Amino acid sequence: MENSTLDREVVVLLAEHDPEVRLMLERLLKQGGYDLLVAEDGQQALQKSDEHKGRIDILVADIQMPGMTGSDLAREMRRDRQDLRIILLSPSVQGLLVLDSTWHFLQKPFLPKSLLERIVDVVKKPPAPNTDSGN
């Protein structure tokens, strides 16, 4: 399932600290037809978000990154981008414990098709209200 099933271009910000995983996800998302911003950690993702003047539809981030977790990154980005959709990735189902009710989770490892399908599903739904408490 590719971005062609959506009625517009979708901009994805990918934040993944592992270089091999990041490269694999970057290739997958580009093949899926997504406009892509890529960061190696949470701080770089925030910088790319600040520098990108257009919309960012979805954040795909590893929960367990050094310096700033994926959940902290998601909370920070939602302050400025209220309609941002979020998919967090983790090898552990304990990652579910840090999710806001409007976020989505995908357990690593996953089939490439699973991520592409999840993005389409998440983007097709109306943005959920931001329930982050701002903490």
C-alpha cells in the first residue's frame, strides 16, 4: 500500500537513532512516495521541524532514542503542530505505556508493509484533538 492511495502528498518526519534502521526506513518511505524529513535524534528532529515551513503530517519516531525520547519529541512537536499525527516505534510493548491516547504504536521488528499501511490508516483519519497536558 503506497501513498498513491491518499489524495495528497504526505510529509513524514522520521526520527531514528540507529543508522541502519534509519536508512532502511528512509528507503521504505521514499519508495512509498512520501515527502521525507530525516533526523538521527530528537533534537535534530525538532530543528528540522522548526526549519520546515510547510506542514508535517506525521512523525514516525523510535521511542528509545538517546537524549530525547520519541514520546518527549512527540509532545514537543505537538505544541506547535496541533494536527501532527504520531507513530512511535519500539521493540518492547512497554513502549505502549508512554503513549498519549491520540498516538499510534508499531512494535519492532515489523514488516515494511505494516508501516506503510499504518501511515495510510493514520493519515486518512481526521486529526485527533491534542490531549497532551503540556508537561
